[in-house]
Amino acid sequence: MIFIGLGANLPHPLYGKPQATIKAAVAALTSSVTKVLACSPLYISSPVPISDDPLFINAVALMDTDLAPSDLMSFMHSVEELFGRIRTTTNAARVLDLDLIAYKDFVSVPDEIPILPHPRMSERGFVLLPLADLVPTWKHCKTGISVRELIAALPPEQNCVRLPDDF
């Protein structure tokens, strides 16, 4: 299973609100070499680290591809650029953020890019809760800890709220 985290907290000039941008990004992630198999419901979360930036809309997509992890990451960056993502400072507000969360059972070696599984996924409610919606039995390929156990260990500030389906 390949999981992509999606996030946005700035309006897009064409799609408008971040939730519409996320839905458009899910469509853009399907190409001749990639396919979105499923997408979680949308969640709303605070920026990490906490700041005055707008709240984020997040989701996780289950993907299928024969691309290698580094090639998939390059494809994801091209989708971000297509949506107008401009990389400025770390954790800056953004129109679209795509993160490669996990790529099958692949565990990268030190200094390999991308780092897999994502090094901070276990600390992020906005990743774990949508992931649990998609695959409630998922286990971290490096630690073997279940997604439910990871959610139970989250600090309170990592709480996020699932949005109604019609939001």
C-alpha cells in the first residue's frame, strides 16, 4: 500500500477553498502511471508547529503505481507545482502539500531520499486519523505498531476533526 498525505491551508485561485483544492489534487494524482484507489474523508487541523496560519484541510490517499519512491516523489512535486505551490520556508502556509507517507513495506536506508516511512507520520493526527479511515488494520512497517495504537499515543495538540462529507 502506498499512502500520500494531502494538505492545504491557502485558497487556490482556480479551485477556491482548500477542501476543493484537495479534491482537485486527488484527481491530478491519477495519471498514466499512477492511480488513486481511495481517499479518506477530509480533516481539519491546526498548523504544525502551532502558528497564526490558517487551519489545514487534510486527507490521505491510497495509491497504486509502478514508479520507484523517488520517481513518485518527483511526480508529486510536479503536481504541487501545477497547483502553484511555491516552497519558501519550512512549515509555511501553502496552497497544496503532498507527502509520501508510506510506500508498501519499504524502509529507506540512512540518507536515502525520500525517507520512508515518513519520519513524522507517527506524530501527526492529520495523517494517522485519515489513514485509519482507509485501512484500520494498517501497521507501521518499521515498528509494527498499529495505526490505532499510534492514534492512542498522540498528544492532545495533535487532535484533528473529521469534516462532514458535504463540507
